[in-house]
Amino acid sequence: MVAIEVKYIGPTNYRGSRYKAYTCNGQKLTLPNNDALDPEDNAEAVAHALKDKMGWKGELRGGGTVKGWAFVFV
């Protein structure tokens, strides 16, 4: 398995804020910010969405990093 990194992307004049999940081998997924969730829950949601998109099984655990968040399979 690979680690999933998540970063926050701020709003622009054309798009709202969003969270991008990506891996070292090129898989990625971006979801819009969900105002009902706090930043950590938004990061976890996009990491789980990428996991589901790729069909990966297993439990994710994560935490904050200097660049955003990182999630690993346990």
C-alpha cells in the first residue's frame, strides 16, 4: 500500500476551497470543502474517497504534517 497525502487548496476567483488527496505514484482526487466538517474531517473524507475510488481495502489512520495531512493503512 501507499500513503495518501492531503493538502488544502484555498479559494480562487473561479473555484471554492477544496482538498486534494494524492499518492507518490500518481493517484489523485480533489473534493470541494464541506462546510459542515472541520479541516481534519475534510482531509479524512477525501483520503477515504481516494481509497474507495482505487478499490483499496484496509483501515486508514492519519495526522497532520507540515504540508497538510498524511494517511497510512494499518
